[in-house]
Amino acid sequence: MFDYLIVGAGFAGSVLAERLASKAGKKVLIIDQRNHIGGNAYDYYNKDGILVHKYGPHIFHTNSKDVFEYLSQFTPWRQYEHKVLASVDGQLVPIPINLNTINQMYGLNLSSDQVEDFFASRAEKVSRVVTSEDVVVSKVGRELYEKFFKGYTRKQWDLDPSELDASVTARVPTRTNKDDRYFTDTYQAMPLYGYTKMFEKMLSHPNIKIMLNTDYKEIVDSIPHKFMIYTGPVDAYFNYCYGKLPYRSLEFKFETVEAEKYQQTGTVNYPNEHPYTRITDFKYLTGQKHPKTTIVYEYPKAEGDPYYPVPRPENAEIYKKYQQLTAAMTNTYFVGRLATYKYYNMDQVVAQSLTLFKKLMQRQPETHVNGQKVTTSKLQQS
């Protein structure tokens, strides 16, 4: 008899498995349909001996001391501040747009105060910021919007920014200083030996059993358990009874080159001139010493593994229907990006999972198993 059956061995499932096993003494079975742990953060050494991220670059950053200290139990860190360039008008310029970006693009020598006036002079008045287009043109104007955001967003989402929620482009700030780091979080680092090694240590507790290459639906009724934690797509859990929630997916094309570094920064964005959105050079991220390097091209697509929930009002309405179903359940907990149909960074998923663990520890004792009513109230993480 397992206390908890956890579906998904990514951040959400692994953090909860570790906490429940090590802090609460619970017996946990964690199941994943893939052939590895770590979810989308899984990394491995390719045939050339270069550490790569199978599902595209994952750069860890957080402002949460609690999250950083929690993960530090399972890995030492390599300090790393990610930088991104964008290929615009034949130049490679820093993004997020900052003082250096404007001075380089326009051959100017503006100060921080002057670049603020520059943005203000180009910004368009938007009475109500609703869409991703509104966010950008209201801050920096239409020219910079079209150079940096419009093409990239159309490739990434197969939608015009005017059709997407403001949250998409709001994730990329505009700066009036020369800070060319992509993130400004307090803690910016990469697991020294990679994400997979971190997950292996996280899940090494004797109370945790792992089943890979397994569809949980095929075995859930035959494995006695008291509670389930589900981190997969919420619509799939309910057999798409309200329809399929749309996601954007990605295709990754890896290439190993005979060079210590392929490009000037970890990632270069291509908003306009190519079918791919960006190229990442892994050795910037990992700090690995090797005479070769491996790069990855990212091609957005409609079908495939679900990566990005599509933030549109009609999709939010569909999710609300599924959310009502989850709220009515008393022995299954939904946590993580797919289960709550929301884009989270890695640290946000860790924080969400730690919060759920604390609330699980406050509930009343279990009275039934395998789908039967229990005495605890249902927590829906969102």
C-alpha cells in the first residue's frame, strides 16, 4: 500500500515525493510515461560527451531564498547569469531591450534619462492594456514592437500578439539602464552536475519507488494507494470531457560543432528571418570544458509534447470547467504547469509544490483509499 501515487517525475512530482518521503515518512510511488525522471528539465551527455538539455534550455533563477535553499540540498551550484542577443536588422543586440540596445541600433549615446524620454516619445497611448501587442506598443512604440516582438510571437504562438493575453510579452521587461542580463533574480545558478543528477539525489529516498515508461491509467486501479498527486495535463485526466486545452509545442534540432563556443552568448533570438525562434549554445549554460559544443535550434509547432498553455480568454474558460471538476475531488491533488494550465517557471513550480506539501500535512487522517471519499478537504493549486 502506497500513501501517495504521484503522476509525473518533473519538478512538481519529484519535490512532493521527496518531501512526503523524507519529512512525513510516507511511502510514495512516482510514475512517468517517459523513460527518465526530471520532466522537461532532463539533461544527459550526448554521443560527443556534451551535457545537453533534451527539451530545450532550462536556466534556473529565483528570488525565493526558500526555493533556492531547498534545491541546494540536492546539488551544488555553478553561478550563471544568462544573456540573450536578438538578431535585428543585421545586428546582434541585447534583449530585453535596454540602454545598450537602443544606442547600438540607432548609433546614439543616450543616458538612462534620455532613453526613458526616447521610449516615451515612441510609445502609443493605449487606454486599456489587454493584449501582448498593447503591452509593448504602450511602452516602446510600434517600430521596436515590430522589430523584436511581432515576428517572434507569431512564430512561437502561431497567433498575432494582438490575439494573445498581455502576460506573454509582459514577461520580457524594458530597461533604461545597461543591465543586459536576461533575468535579474537574486539567485541565478545552474546545477553543477546537471538537472538529472539533482533529481536522482532528490528521489533517492528508500520510501520512494519509481516506475518509468508507464501510463498511470493502465495500472492505477491495480496499485493500492491512499491519495494521488497529478502533474499531467488536466484535460487528459478527465478524458477531454470539455474539449482539449490547446498548447504550443517545440521541435528541437541539435547540432555539434567543432568549436569551443558557437555564438557570443548562451542564446540568440531570431524574431524575423528564420523559421526557428532561437539558438542556444549549451556550454555557456553548463560551463563544461570540451573542444566541441552542441547547439539547439527551436522550432515552434502546434502538435507534440505540451509546453506552453495558450493564454487566450476562451482557453481560460475551458480550464475553469476542468478546475471545477478538480475542486470536487477529495483524494487527488493537481499541481504544476500542466495540471493547472498555467505557464510557471521552474522555481514557481517548486514553490507551489512546497506549499502543497505543507497543506497536505495539515489535513485530517485518511479514511478511504483508491478513489473513495476521505476526510480531508481538497486543495487545488493554481
